[in-house]
Amino acid sequence: MVLREWTDEVAWLTGAPLIATAVISAWWAGPLCSALALAGVALHGPVLTARLIRLAPALHAAVLPTTNRIATAPRPTRSRRTALIASSPAQPFIRLTGPWRMILRRITRRLTIFGKTEHGADAVTG
């Protein structure tokens, strides 16, 4: 289980840089390979995001018990849905800003400042 967790972390941290490297290095294989790699990356996020938005009500209903007191799944407005789908190709890179920033701060031996949750965890673990 520990090995699986480490593998997930490696994939999470290296996924976006590997995607960028694959798209950039596809240029040496030719313009067609470069175009295919760029199209794959550009379309994967929006297609997946659109499917998840469409499936959200069914996923919401499957997880929560059916009672009259529970609200329905939030439905994004058309403009919000469009913005979510349009920005989805950049999501893996945005998500990794925090961990890579922390890694670089540790490498350069700069002080890493955490939020209140991490301060509480540090006080418990010592």
C-alpha cells in the first residue's frame, strides 16, 4: 500500500511536466506528431470536464441518501461551465504550483510557511 501511495505521488508530481515535455519533444518527430500531442492534451481536459459536469447530478444522487432535506447537485451557469471547460487544459499545471513551490523552497533551504492546519499538525507531531 505504501508503494502504491508513493507511485501515486510520483505520478501526481511528474504528470504535468511529462505532458509538457511530451508535447514539446513531439516536434522532433515531425509536425504531425506535435499537432497530435498538442490536440490530445488540449482536448483531454475539456472533454473530461464536460463529461463530469454532465454526470454531476447522477454522481451527487448516487452518494447522498434520498430525502427531502438534501439539496440537489449544484448546477453551474452556462458561463461558469464554459469557463471550467476552457480552463481545464491548464488545470494539471495550476494544481502542481503548490507542491513544486514547496519542493523548490526546500531545495533552496528557504523557510516554508504553512497555513493553520499544518501548524496544528506540527504542534501535535512535534
